Amino acid sequence: MASQEDVFKKLVAHCKEYGFVFPSSEIYDGLGAVYDYGQMGVELKNNIKKYWYDSMTLLHENIVGIDAAIFMHPTTWKASGHVDAFNDPLIDNKDSKKRYRADVLIEEQIAKYEEKIEKECNKAAKKFGDSFDKAMFFETNSRVKEYVTKKENLHTRFAKALNDNDLAELKQIIIDEEIVCPISGTKNWTDVRQFNLMFSTEMGASADGAMKVYLRPETAQGIFVNYLNVQKTGRMKIPFGIAQIGKAFRNEIVARQFVFRMREFEQMEMQFFVKPGTELEWFDKWKQTRLKWHKALGLGDHKYRFHDHDKLAHYANAATDIEFEMPFGFKEVEGIHSRTDFDLSQHSKYSGKKIEYFDPEINQSYTPYVIETSIGVDRMFLSVMAAAYNEEQLENGETRVVLNLPPALAPIKACIMPLVKKDGLPEKAKEIINDLKFDFRCQYDEKDSIGKRYRRQDAIGTPFCITVDHDTLNDNCVTIRHRDTMLQERVSIANLANIINQKVSMKDLFKNQLI
Ligand code: ATP
């Protein structure tokens, strides 16, 4: 079986070969952790964004969208705390000269203990079969007990160091745990330092009159500074939400793992404004709502888990991540945070404007509390691709590479193919496309054998291939081939739109979330 690393490498290669993702400015050897989406990638990405945006704004009457600018008044970032505290702890290995995030090195060490525990469990489960009692095993097996203790101690120590902002202790943990640099294999580490992740530039013509501005590191602040505008002009009543999709920029220290961690990426964020005191109830509701959104895609329920934060940001009173099982382990795709009234209060303080809500039900004004759901488009893209990528062993001994994408997200919905390039078949195929193209993104392909054409569409995840043959000219029927089952059926051209629509419409995805 291929290792997880091989699977990931293959996925990255596939993304490039089929026009999903290219390294940025590749002819100049690329730019670290910046990527461009190609002709297929942009379609998949747009479909993901539509699924999110419509789920927010169509399914919830009290959520509206905005599109705020990337540049914001610099005081925004002072008020939000980003100028002073948007830092990552970094550490360098003196031998390899490679830079790492100290917190990530320690998290990986915790994951190693977890893996060891799981391995022991799997071994015992195999050995004891049906009589295996996991709870008992944890209590009695000395090796597992040792790993659990080590893991828990490390976890406690790590959480405390993060909360105390104790950089020396983070380094000490790395030394005590004997964590080595994966490149040099040595423990020759520098001290841990803080590094601000915001990119800055200058706005204005003359050097002395220019103002230092930042490329936003999150889209959320564009929502907070517009809270009053939207609430007043939209006559919004609490609880209500504002949703936004847009670019964000972070000067990430360690930028590996493809589109998982980029320096320029895209976020889909929704801030939900609630009455103080009700926020934890809403936090739980949004946790469930967001998990349903993910699961409705059918990528596999077992691939998701919640991960509660060890260190709450200074503004939060509850926070969790939705993690997805990527080829390199369970990783955060989305964060859900109860941000209290921190952001609105800070903006009120720094701007000198009153930012409140008059609640007619209790005849009182208050600063609303906020629940945030924040998901990266690119990480979502990666999780969909990772779950969809399959190498199938066919009965005839061949392998086929297929993307089992949720049909509603697939870049191309149908490919229309004339069996041969003559006898009026291409014309008939074009006639069909000209009818379908108003509703569905279609491709036309007349090159190579039908088998090869099927494979090309499998590789980009097209749910339907439609073949026009000589009989079509008489009976107005075509052969439709289903991507996942490879089954073929003869259907009337008049039914095509219906058949495709049933599979590729987002309606079922929306409905599945409401169950
Ligand atoms: P991490 O701990 O992985 O750096 P984070 O906790 O800083 O992520 P948030 O600030 O909560 O991330 O951002 C919300 C979402 O934005 C994340 O769940 C992720 O999907 C996405 N995101 C954050 N940073 C990046 C990045 N550098 N590249 C791609 N997506 C990102």
C-alpha cells in the first residue's frame, strides 16, 4: 500500500497535471507558499464558495453578505490586537538553518504519542479479537499507560507555556522531549522568538506622507467595522449574521503542505451577533450547524472531528476547530470561536464611536457578543480533493484515477462525445451541448478512443459522460455513463437535463444540512 506521503505527492502532481493548482509565477521558479488555481481548480473553488455562501445566506434569513476591502484603516489592526499580538513562536535549527513553529513541533510530538497508543491498541485488538476490552487494556497495559501519561503531561505543560506566553519554556519542552530537526536530525536549536505574521506596505505617493497599511490577515475585521452600517441599513435584529468571502494574507513562517498553509489565501467567515449571555448556546448551535455542512458533502463522516483549543485567544471564551483527515493527519479546516464583545468594544474604544444594539424586547442597549465561524477556502479545497482522489483497481487489471467529487462541486458536469468524428455525430453532439450549456458547465471531446476520453473525465471528476452514436441520429437517445459506478444506460436526449440536474444540483446538499 502507498504511504500517506506518496498519496499526498500524487495528489499534488495530479492537481498540476489536470489544471487544478499551479505554483505561482512558476516560470520564475515559483514563490514560497503562493499558488494559482488553474482552469479546473477555479471551478471547484467557486463551487465550494457558492456552497458556503448560499448555505449561509439562503438557509438563514438572518444572515446577509458583504464584500469589504482588503486594505483597512491601520488603527483597525491596533484595535483588534493584531499589531501587538498576531505572532507565532519560531525556532531555528542551527545545523540545517531551517525554521519551524515551536508550537507545531510540540503538537507533532503529542500526535506521535497518540499514534503509538493507537498502534498498541490495534495490535491488541487483533490479538484478542472479540474479547478485546479497550478500557481494560488502557488500565492494565504498562506500555500504553506510559504513553498516555507522557502525552498528558506534555499536553498540560504545553498548554501552560502557551497561555503564559513563556517562550523559554517552549524551548525547554523541545529539548526535554528530545525533538530533532527532520532535516539535520540534530537538537541544536536557537531560542524561541515571536514573529508577527502581518504583511505591511505603504499607501500614498510621497515617502513622508505615506501611511503604513497592512494586508488583512483575516477578513473578520471588515465585518466588525461594518457592523453598524449593516445593522442600521438592513434593519437587522439580533441575533443576526454577516458573511464574507475574501483574501487574507499571513507571512507564515513554515509554509509547506501545498495549499494547506499559504501566504495568500481565502477565507469564508461569518460573524453572528447575539445577546450577551446567550453566546455559549449559539456557539454549540453553530458547531453542529457547521459540522452538518461538512458532512452533507458525503466525504465520510469519520473524517471529521472537533478539537477544542488549549489556548484561548485573549478575546475568546470558547473555541474549537473542525479537523479533517488529510493525507498528513487530522488538521484544522475551520475554526469556531466565541469572541465575546471584544472586537466591537475595541473598535468602539479606538474610534470613539458608540457601537451598540438597542434591543426593543428588553428596552436596553448593549454591545453584542459574537460567534465566528471561519473556514479557509483553500483548506476546504484540499480536503475535498484528498477525499475524492482515488486509484481504483479494475477487474480487467487496469487502474483508473478518478476524482469522486461531490457532483455539485465538480468543475465539469458533463462531457459530450461523438463516437466518431464524422457522419454528422459531432454536429449532433454540439446540438446537445448548446442546449445543456445554459444550465451546466459542459465539455466537448472528440479526440482518442472513448475509453481514453472517459479516463480524462474521471481524472477531473466529471459525473457524466454522454456518447452520441449512429443510433442517436434515429432514436434521439444517447449513452450516459456514470463516473463512480462506470455503469452505462441509454436515455432519451430530452431527459438529459433532468438526469444531470438531479445529481449536480446543490439542493440536496442544502437539504441534508437541515436534517
Ligand atoms: P493554524 O493554526 O493552522 O495556523 P489558525 O488557527 O491560525 O490556523 P484561523 O486564524 O482560525 O487559523 O483562521 C481560520 C481558517 O483560515 C483556518 O481554519 C484555515 O482554514 C484558514 N487559514 C488560516 N491560515 C491559513 C493559511 N496560511 N493558509 C490557508 N488557510 C489558512
